[in-house]
Amino acid sequence: MAPESQAQLSRRERQIMDVIYRLGKATAQEVRGNLPDPPSYSAVRALLRVLEEKGHVRHRQEGPRYLYLPTVARDKARRSALKQLLRTFFDGSAEAAVAALLDMSVDELSDEELERLAELIERTRQEGR
Amino acid sequence: MAPESQAQLSRRERQIMDVIYRLGKATAQEVRGNLPDPPSYSAVRALLRVLEEKGHVRHRQEGPRYLYLPTVARDKARRSALKQLLRTFFDGSAEAAVAALLDMSVDELSDEELERLAELIERTRQEGR
DNA sequence: AGCACGCTGCTAAAATATTAGCAGCACAGG
DNA sequence: CCTGTGCTGCTAATATTTTAGCAGCGTGCT
């Protein structure tokens, strides 16, 4: 079963998915440790089972415990998250979003990063023809 | 009461907030009309009332009905949404996020937009010194 | 006036999500 | 061997979300 509309997640489920995407993979304990306002261990396991039923994660036996992985590859998930964000906050405009990103991370972006971005844009312009 | 951690929203509440941010402002009917899998009108109003209690929206009397507005300005909300997205999907790297944005909207970005972005980056690099 | 309409507030039921706690199983150490 | 530890699966209670439905209020129309 595929993780269809993906927006059906409850609050906790979403938090858990965020952790899993952030870490790439995680055990129940790790998930719990990365959860805001951590619930009981038991609760986390229950939620992970539900998420697995719903098809958002799968697990591998890793030694004595389960290792949970997202079923949807990170970059697919990224993509739809970005799309959603664009629609909600930027009227669908990628340009506006990029501008906001640059603006909010001026101090964090190194000169090399900016350099690379400039190149990237240049390349994108070429393709656009 | 301020919309503190902001991540406390339930599924429906989040959907509603998305609509309100997208539209900027909306009546209960409009919210309902923009909701996926629209619930009853009554349900929407109940949720709006809750969101107002929690401090996420406020309302104005607009003629005979209520017009709901977000309490947190769109660009503040944007910012935290972006931050969250960056953390979850891009290891906090704005560069990676911009790259993904460009990549996923190559065909939609006009040459002028790309032009503007190039300039924007150039300007950012100046400031960075 | 009397009525229909579209809105609001509210409350209580139904559906879901969230949690705790018990039982079993495997493994490592005394 | 026992025993403690750390996992798992499960079930049942609790809390929260989500819903429908009723009552009231104002406006405009006949």
C-alpha cells in the first residue's frame, strides 16, 4: 500500500516522519529521542506500527531491533513538501521561495555556496532555451 | 495567547491554516471550499473557533459574516515553515534547497525570473563580505 | 408582519489518535 | 541454568479531534 495523499498524518505521526526523514533511518529509541515532548517508548512503537501499516515507513531487522526507513525516497518527499510549501506560502512562485531562502540565510551561506548557486542558475538558464 | 510552538495543530487544523495562508484571508465558506475532502460547514466553523482560541487566527466582522485572518504574518510563518523544511529534508542546507527548487521548476521559470535570481545572488554575495 | 436564508454559538456524539501496561522472546553475565 | 535487560506485539483505556445538529439572530423580500 502506497502512502497516497500523505497529508493524512496526525500530529504525532508527522513528527515521527520528520524525524525519520531527518535521520534517514532510525530505531524506535532514536525516534523517541528526537521527538519534541517525547511520549512513552511504547507510544512511539505503536505509532511506528501504524505508519508502517499506512505504508509510510518500513522496517528492517537490525541486530536485535527494528530499523525504520521511509518508504518514499527522501527526494520524492522533499519535492512534494516543497510543492506544498510553494503553494501555501509563495503563491507557487519558485522565485519568491528562493529569494526568501537567500534572505533568511545570508549569514549562513558561505561565499563558495553562493558561487555554486550562481553557477547553477547560469546552467539552468542555458537549459531553458 | 500566541501561537506558540505552532506544531501542535491537528490534521484538519493544519489544512485550514494552509488555506488561510494561501488565501490571505477567508470566510468559513471559502475555507471549506478550499479544503481537501471538505467536511461539513459546521465542522469548519468549529475548527476555526478552536484555531482562534489557540491564537492562530483572528477574525473580523465583514458584513454579515466573519473573515478569518492569520495572526502571524505570512512571512513569519513562511520563515518557520522553510526552516522546518530545511531541517527535515535538506540537513539545514539552504544551498541544497535552492538547488532542489531550481531543479523542480526548470520549465516553469521564465528567463526573466532566472535573471532576477542571478542578480539577487550577486547582491547577496556583496553583502556577505 | 411573516418567512426564508445565511450566518453565528454551542453542545454532545462519533471517530481517531495517543498512551500505558502486560506478555513473550532472545541474549549476555553470573 | 537462572536472571536482568532490551527489544517486540498486542490490547484496552484515555484524550483529542472531528463531526452533526439544534437554536438564535439579523437581513431582505413579499
